[in-house]
Amino acid sequence: MVMVRARTLAVLVMMCLVAWGLATPAAAAGGRQAPALDKPRQGGAGIVFTGKARPRANVRLQVRARGGWKAVGRDRASRRGTFRIAVRGTARPVDRARDYRVVSEGRTSRARTVAPVAATEPTAGPTAGPVATAKPKPSDACGTLLDRPGWAGGGTYQCSFVDQFDGSALDLRSWHVMDGTTSGAACMVDTPETVEVSGGSLRLTARPAARADQCPLRKDGTRASYVTGSVNTFWKWSQQYGRFEARMRSQAVSFAGPQEAFWLWPDTRYSSDATWPASGEIDIVETYAAYPQLAIPFLHYTWNDNGGPVPGLNTAWNCLAPRGQWHTYALEWSAERLTISVDGRTCLTNTAGAASFRKRFIMSFSQLLSGTGVNTFLGGARTPTTLEVDYVKVWK
């Protein structure tokens, strides 16, 4: 993982934040909880969605469509915070599985997948006619077969990797836990205090070290006094091209230091990473406590990183994603194009066609504490801080 250190980045980002008049992390969090969506109920008239939100808050129901999320219904929560939204008629997903979520006061619920259902039998009587049935569109473990954007001749993506983190432990058949590597102000260790699966999420946490020798010695003879969690699919899974998507939440804090990432790295079973950055790295998203309103993608593929961060080419500084809220980050990757989006909004498109991205990459999630630059962690008793990952899905 590479920290954003350029002074120009700090100056320009802060200018953008001032110009936009964006809220502080505390204001973004607002003390409100994300809305909750119950398991949808299907019937002959359609689908009924229920759940909870802040009392009297407006709630919008959205369905995942090509290019992002589309609103299909709304309600206002009752005094007890409950809501009910019915989707009827042509919106009924009888042909294929669809993902739904609700949005309230800038926060999103966990997505719910509604599987295809059989057509309703006709009502008995002389006026009843045949029921038209749509040809089912297959679904898979990822929930919905997504259309391939720009794919010549059409076609769909197929699920190649999915983890909903619904169990009580990390699936070590798919994931490798980093242990003993120092990065920034902390070292990565494999303990339940730094890497945990609970409540339907992967939780990666940075916290003070449990003992003085928990982190390895640095070259200068010192040790990091904080520990953190990072996982990847090193030598267990990798893929070249496709769609990579994760729903994540970075903790809202009032101090610099926390840095989170959803990123891809070359699979060294197939190609070397010794010539980094020219060997390639795809940071789908990096979030920094010093820039609490932004998600920052970064593409590394030249020996000098194109001379530094170049918005619109290898990075973007205008992708809004306030900390303390759930956001969905996605990469569409082909030989000629990489497109990164946040909550369905395109943030960065690169068409350089670099050879660095024409090979297999592993997938990583990291909670870090920055050691240099504007986001430098200054220590103190302000940790722990946690990155939550609701799910990750990959299609090819």
C-alpha cells in the first residue's frame, strides 16, 4: 500500500473540501444509525419491503441496475421507526434475481437479494386467461448476473468469488492474514483483536499493541507500538479482468492517521512484483481520516507513477464518500479500460491499456495507520479504529 504524500494533493483536496462546504466527520456521522432492511416478502401482488430507520425519516427503496442504483419506491418511517414499501406490477422481479437496499438520511442499508419467483396461477373463472411467463435469467452466488459493459456481442458476467462474511470466522481457504509486517505507524498481526468476522462483516481494527515486543524490530531498532489487521488472497485466489465490488465503512474519527484500502496486487505465482510501481497496483479505493469526505482511487503502472498523482489519469480527488457511512466501491477492468466507481458514480476511467494490468492480481483489504504526510498518525489513546467490510463480490 502506498501513502498519498504529495503536498499538491493535500492542498488541492483541502481546497475542494472548503469550496464544497462539506461537513466534518462528526457531522457526517450525525449520530444516526444506518437503516435496516428486513428479508423481503413475496406474493402474488409483488414484493413488500419492511425495516427500521430513524423515526419520521424519509426512506427510499433502490434496486441495483446497470450503471448504479435506481429508486423504485419510498416511504416515511413511523414514530416507531418502521417503514413499509410495496413493489408491484412490472417492477416485480420474476425474470431474474435483483439486489435491493434502502437509503435514509444519506445512509444505506445492507443489500438484500430477491430471487426469481414462479408466475402466479390465473384466478379461477371463465375470464381467466393464460399467464405470460418471462424466460428466467440465471442467477448465481453473487445474486445477479450483471451485463458486461461494452462487451462485444453482449453477454453477462459470472460470479467468480463472493464472501458475505456471514459466519463467525474468516474463511482461510480464501483469505491469508498478514502477520509481522510493519506499515506506517503499526504492524499487521493475526489476532482476533485485529481481524474478526462478526455481525455479518469483516472487521479490521487498529489498536495499541498488547505488549512491547508484539511488533517486529524496524531497521532503526525500534518497534511499532500499534497493531492492525490486513487480509488478502495471496496464493489462494487471483483473477485477470472482470468486476470487483465491495461494500465498506471506514470509521468516522476526529484525528489523522487511519487509512483504509480495497486494492489489488500482482499474483507472484504468475508475474513478478519486484519492479513496483511499474509492476502494477490497483487501489480501487483508499480512504484517509485527514480527508474525511473522500474516497481516493490510484493506479500504479509506470516506473515513476506518471510523475505523481494526475487526477483523471491515475487518481481522482472528487469521489465523495463520507466516513462513518456505508459505501459501495467497484472496479470494471478489461485489457483496454479500468473504470472505478463509488456508489454507482464513475470516479476514474483509465484507457492507457498498460501492460502492468494485463495479468492476474490478488485482492486485499487493509486497515492502516499512516506514518508520513498530512495523514500521519500522532499516537495517543484515540484508537481502536475499524474498517468494516459487508461483502465482496467478483465477476468475470
